[in-house]
Amino acid sequence: MDVALITVGDELLSGDTVNTNANWLAAELSDRGVAVRRILSIPDDRAVIAKRVSEYAAAFDAVIVTGGLGGTPDDVTMEAVADAFDREMAPTDLTREAVGRRLAEIRDRIPDREVDVDVEAEAAIPAGSRPLLNEAGLAPGCVVEGVYVMPGIPSELKAMFDAVADEFSGDRCSRFLYTVEPESNIIPALTESMERFDVAVGCYPDREADHNRLKVTATDDEALAGAAEWLLANVDASETPVRRGWGDGGE
């Protein structure tokens, strides 16, 4: 399964907010064997969002869009997704009830504050889409033609993703190996392992730990095991993190 992630928000592009959602989603999907093929951050621009959603929906098995849900002027994501599929916006009985229930809970929690929310607008999603209820927040998400629209607030995103996590699966599997050999010393071995076993091998230097982390990824368990064992036999590597000074030869 090939998935693309679109994170929406001017605050992501200005550096005001760290894009932890993309990192968390990528890790969750990878753990499920899914290949994350794109991660894109875009502004709160309705036309830009619609264009990218339309493009990615046609190119990948699924798209997850986060951010820009709610009632403030910069929350245009849901409308943009509706634009991408030429759909009207409308509430459903389910989203209307969920928003009303959450509003009642909020008012009970802060009785001294007036909470003025247009329930019909807050509960609106693209017509014909599947609602995703926001048990940790207010604005609902939805699924429309393989596009999953979710909140940008991390706690709300995580709760909503957990409800649909079983809909994401793939056949990619990985193993990590660790070596103190400088990158330049192991290039031939990494290249040969990829050619021998039809796997992907990434090398990620970790300065603080004084080692290189090798990630071996395959779509076949036997190929993964073969490549890992071959690397263990042909590179000074271990399946557990090692720590040793590189000296002047480190990369």
C-alpha cells in the first residue's frame, strides 16, 4: 500500500509549529508495512490544497490530510477537499450529533464562558463522504475517495487515526543493523546487498551514538533475512546499537 501525507498550515511553513504529525504518521504507517511515498506541507490555501489532494488521490492508494479543520478563517481544508472531488459541503446526522454532544461537554467544563459555534457549519463534510468522529476534539474528519481528512492537533489526530489504523496495511518489512564503520568503507557492501537480495538499504549516521544505523527494507521476509545475515557477515555490524569513537576516519 502506497500512501501520501499532506500536512496543511501556514504555521508549518513559517516554522512556528514543528511538523510532528508527519513524523508520527509516517512511523505508524511504516510499522504497518505501508510505504509512505510523499510527505508534503502546504499553506492554508484552498486552491492549493484542492489541487494537491486531487493529484495525490489519483497517484496513491490513500492520502492522509491533516490540519485546517474547524471554524476559524484559515480552516479551509475540508472545503478544499470537497472542491477536489466537486462535492458540496453538508452535515450528516452523525456529525451533527457528535458536534452537539462535544459542545455540551465543553460548556459543562467551562460554564463561565460562552461557546458560540455554528453546529451546522462545524459538522459539515463533503457530501457522500464517510464521517470520522473527533472523540478528542470538536471538528469531525472524513474519508472521501481514499482521502482521509484529520485534525492537525496532535492528540485529536492520534485518536482519529487509531480508529481507522486497521485500514492501512502493506507488505514492507524492515530490520535495523548498527556499525561503527565509516560510511565510505561500507558502500561496496551496501550496494552488493541491495543487488543480491533486491532490498533497500539506508545508512543513517548518528553522531551522538558514534555509529551508523543501517535500515534494511524488503517486501519479502526471506529476502530481508538473507540481506541482514549477509551484511552481518560482511560488515562489522551488530543487531544492537554499538558505541565506539570513529576518530578522524568518521564521516
